[in-house]
Amino acid sequence: MTAEAPPRSVTAADHSLRVLLVLKTAQGGLWVLPHLDELRRRGHEVLVVLPAGPGRLRTALRERGVPVVDSPFGFRFRPTPSVLFGLSRLRRLIRGLSPDVLHYHLYASALAARFAGLGLGMPRVHMVAGPLHLESAPIRAAERLLARLDTVTICGSDHTARRYRALGRPAGRTPAIPYGFDTQRFQPLGGKARTEARARLGVGAGTFVAVMVAYVYGPKRSVCAGRGIKGHEVLLAAWAKFHAAHPDSHLVLVGSGFDEAGEKYRQQLIRRFRLDQDGLGPGITWLGTVEDVRPWYAAADLSVSPSLSDNHGAAVEAGAMGLPSIVSDAGGLPETVAPGSGWVVPRGDGEALSEALRAAHAEHVRGALSDRGRYARRFVVATFSGSLAAGAVADTIEKATGSRTGRTISLFTDARFVVRGQGWAPLDPANGPSAREGYLCDGNRIRVVARGEALPGRSNATFDDGAELLALPCYRGAFGLARKLVPLTLAVARAVAGAEVVVLRLPGAVGALAALICRVLRRRYAVEVVGDPADVLASGALGPAGRFLAKPAAAYLRSVVRGADASRFVTRGALQRRYPPRPGTPALAIPNVRLGGTVAGSARAWAPGPFRIVAIGSHETRYKGHDVLLKALRRLLDSGLPVCAAIVGNGRIHDELLALRRSERLTGHVVFLGTLSNRAMVTDLLDSASLFAMPSRTEGLPRALVEAMARALPAVGSAVGGIPELLDESCLVPVDDPVALADAIRRLLTDPQAWEAQSARNLTVARGYEQAALDRRLAGWLRGVPSARRRSWP
């Protein structure tokens, strides 16, 4: 094909783009195919520049009818004139093809496309396959400058996104989108495939089989201290120790050398670990590269990915096949393991890897390992769906060119904003910019419809992140709501009538009122269920009248959820069971807790007392149970345990808590810190604590608890709402029970082994709430939320 631009195809798309993909391999890189398929499905035209010669990717593109152009540049950077000449020819090729956007994967491709595309005036979208190049200090230094040439740097994992943001790239230009995975092709194959594959290995039905699927890469002096990046030697050393104690076990290695250097290194490992040339050693079978890896996953009970640097690797394949995994903490690998689906060990730590193998073997013997596999499958399907990932990549490319304009989402919430300086600020910092960021995907805009104090001359304002506040009449409490009900209703009705997309955050008076108005005005709406009104009212927090209204409030919320066209729940199952969505509508468990850079690097070590307990929550109502904590502290001190507490929060009942502190003789042991709007102060407070307490009377999914767990802090909490989905069962107590709370705190603080186990467990659970992964899921849900107009009620 010549360098002249083919005539543009005529499509039905409103904003048809010509996307030029530059890739340094014609053999690998098959993971780009779903992205290209999605772009073409949307009516965009795709052209691909590849090295000359045959390959699997070239064949797949030809079968799809995608035009392929031979690259005049060989993607090898050497200090010779031929490199400049090749880049010049690539530049002429790109200019002749006249793309609307230049897209590239793999680091050599990125360097070539960046240099060749200089000054051509087109957006450039770099998708980073893995973080290996960032392991090199010189390359990191270069990327600090070169990455600025990318309009958008799509990072294949949250880890890679953090690395690029540390180099100065803004979060808005470094979205984290996984490459995605075909969870239909990779799924459990059944007992027959397992039996056949084990017969080929020569192992019995009860043998414990682990599998590692990875090419072997030759060591590089510039990264990973000259060791093989996939960690084969770490696993082989750990396996020798493990197999000596568990001879009825077998390791399957799938993958030959990636290139000549990789195969040479593989042969060195075979000799070093005394494996014969057929790949048979002490409980080890080493296969070369195979056409279909699925039978070998089917034969296994466990997948192992001990890489020293990686993106998401084979752990996603394994999880889709229903296998739990042991992964190292390198790169994006920890993102592939959810609590209950596997283990994460320090990279390069053979002893920790042996210990994880022993733990997996023990679960295999008990028959519990398969439960992890089933959970791994569910986690991979929910997190790494290829269709969702391809859609997110296409969205990002469209947004980079300005062809995607997005929608305005009106979020109706009971949040309250107060005047600070010349504008508004949320009364609760949890309603700040981080709570809105996830809605700004796909070019969307957000309008927060919430209570706001009077601001002279204005009823709305724009925040720094581009979000808009539409201020409703401000009220406090039930009597205040009654007094402002008429103007509030009119204001909510105007907001509903003018909304493009309506999302109601429930429970709450604003959301409940907006739901009623949506019914009257025939507007479609979506709901975010963040708590349970039945628990709130039945707890007595609002007095006898509240208890009387508990059942009607729950019935109304069930009706609202049933009438919604899309539903989001902050719990995995607790709220869904009480308030089921209408069948056939998009419904997903998406927490409203999004952790940014506040996740601790490792678990903590127990330290002897005195012990400091931290609690965080609003004092507007008695929901948070801080009065229960004060009574429990009195019992702990009376028993001789050296404890103190720091309580963060403010609100209407704050004076009641101060009075209770005096009556319980806790003035010297409890400090109230008010509201901490500075996140660094909150992090420092959590890091100084021995325990986090959340004795709430009602909860959805508590942000403060997840943030404490993200600092590897052990915690106790009441068994309500989403708290049981976060904490270990041993750390849960009944509501309104200061004796049980005191006992749970005492048990944890005085048992170093249990305390350290909870520290590690909580950190692992919290990692599932990191920001980028949840934003991707929220973006997918928002795409299913319909426009607010044209509702025909049954």
C-alpha cells in the first residue's frame, strides 16, 4: 500500500475519525484487536502501520479488512544516521495518511510515533502495555519530558498510572484502562478437559497442580538487577523447597523463550535447576509455547505469576478460567487479585512464595481452594471485561479529538454546601472534588443538586473541576424540611425538568422528592442507594416518630428503586437484597469510596500500648455511634487497658458527646478534633492509631472505614449495612452494645498475631477500592443510564 491516504469511507457516524495505529510488531499485540473492532463498530476508520513481514497480528487484521501499511522504520534505535532517515520516512508516511489521531502501543512504537509526529498537529494517544520501561532510571528521566508529547497516556493498570503521575503527568491525561480480556473464550472448561490435560501430564486427579504461563525473557542489566523479569528463577527455587515437603504436587511451566536471548536464558535455568532437556524435573513439566493455553489452566488448581515487573499478566487469564492466583506485588499484578481470590507476595521473595504455595496447598487439601477460583472468575468478569475496556479506549480516543461531547448528569443529593470565601464548599469533605471526579468520564459534566446556603446574587456556581452546584433552599432537620418544603419542591421540580440525565442519591429527602417529581413529570431516572433508611429510623436516632416511619420509608425506597432505569448500590449484596432493582435494568455494585494515593505500601507490625483509637464521622445525628464508643472506652480503662481516643467530626449533637465525655470521666483520655478537611492530616492521624472504631447504628459502605483500612489499620465495627462486607467476622459487634465493643477492642489490641493479621487483611481489602478501577466501572454504568426525557410509564 502506498503512503497516500485512502479515500475516507462513508459511514453513519456523526463524527467519523481516521485512526492510525503504529505498532512495532506484526506477530504479537493481538490485544489491540478488540479496541480496533470497537472503533470500527462506532463508524471510525482504522489504518495500521506494522513492520514488514508475516505475523499473527497482520493475518488477523487482513481477515477483518483493516488496511495495513508497512513501516519504513524498523523500530530499532541506534546512534546511526539510518535511524534519522527511517524516522523521516515514517513521518512522511503519517502525513500522507492524514489521520485525525495517532495511536500507539509498546515503548519503541511510542518513541517512533512521538518523534515522527512532531509538528503534524494531530492528537496522539499512547497506550502503555506495561511498566517495565519505567524500571530504568534513564528512561524515567526521559519520559518526564517525552510523555508530554502524548495528548493522552492510557495506562494499562492503576500502577502504571501512578508511575506516570509521579512523573508530572496530570490525572486527567493518564486514565487507567486495562487491556481487557475475552472472558467468553477463557472460562472454566469442565471436568473432561481437566482429566485429559492431567493425563497428558501424567498426574492423578488429587495431585496439587500449579501453572505459570509466561514467555521467558533474557535478563537485562538496565532493569530488575539483571534478573529475568517474569520471575521464573524465583518460582523454581521456591518450588524446589515446597515440593520437597509436598511430593504429591506438580508445576507446569508454559512458555519458551520470547526471543533468542530468552531461550538461551531458559536453557540456563533448565541446567541450573537440574531439569532434563525434556522439561521433566522434580515435579515439573516445562512446555514450550503452545497454541492454546486453556487446557493447562484446566489441569491446574492454582496459577502463579512471580514477575519482577508486569502489567496484569497471566493472572487475568487464570482468573477467567476459574483459578486462584499467587502473584507478586510487582506492577499491576496486585490489581488482579481480590480479597478471597488469591495471594500477593513481595516480588523476588522466594520464602514468601513458598509460604503462599503451602497455604494454597492446605486449602486444596481441605477442598476450599476451588471457592477462591469461583470468586476469581467473578472478579475478572466484573473488572477486566474486554468489551468494557475496548469501549473505554474508544471513548478516550474520541475525547482526545474532541469528537465526544458527553452529557450533563444532574445528581440529586442531601449533601449540604456552605459559603466559604466567594463560593461554596461541602460541609462534609467527603462531598468534595473526589466524590464528583468519577462522573466526569466520557466528556460528561456534572450538576450537583443539593442544599446550599445563600450566596449573594447567585443560585449556582462552578467548581474548579468544572462541576456545577445548583443550590436548593437550605434546611436542617425534620422541622426545617417542613418549613422549606414548598420552595424546596419547586426548586427540585425545576431541576428535574431541566435535567438531561437524572441520578438520585438515596436515602435522603432531596432524592426522595426528586423521585416523586420524576414520576409526575414522566422523567427517567437512575438511583444510587448508599444506605438503608429502615436501619436509620429503626435505630431510634430520630426518636419514636422515626421508628414509626421505618417500614413506610423502606417501602417507598423499594418502590423508587423498582421504578429506576439503572441502579447503583454501594454494597456487594446487603442493600440489593432489601431494595432489588427492576429486572432487565443496568444494576451494579459500585462503592462510592474511591481511594487515590492513600494506600499504604505494606501491613503494620503490632506495638505495645498505650493504644490510640480513632473514630471518624459526622455529629449531625447519632448514626455513627460515637456515644457507644465513649461508653466502651470507660469499660476498657476500668479493666486496666491503656487506651485513649481521637474522634473526628462535628455537628448538632457534638455538645451531647462532650457532656458524655465528662460524665464518663474521659476528659483526659478522649480528644475531639472537629472536622479535618486536609487529607494529609487524616492520613497522619490514621497512621498514628492502633485501631479504628466504627460502632455505627446504620451505614451504607463507610468511606472512613475503607480509608482507615487502606492505611493497614485494624478495625472493629457494628454489623450493619456494608460494614460486614469490609471487616472480618471476628471484628464485628452488635449495634448499641458498648460491652461487646469493648471486648472486641480488647481482644484485638492484646493479641499481636491477630492484630497483624487484620492489618494485612484490611490492606488487601482496601486495595480493591483504588480510584481508577472503580472509575472505570462507574463509567460503564453511567453509559447505561438513559436520558431523563420521554418516559412512558406502564
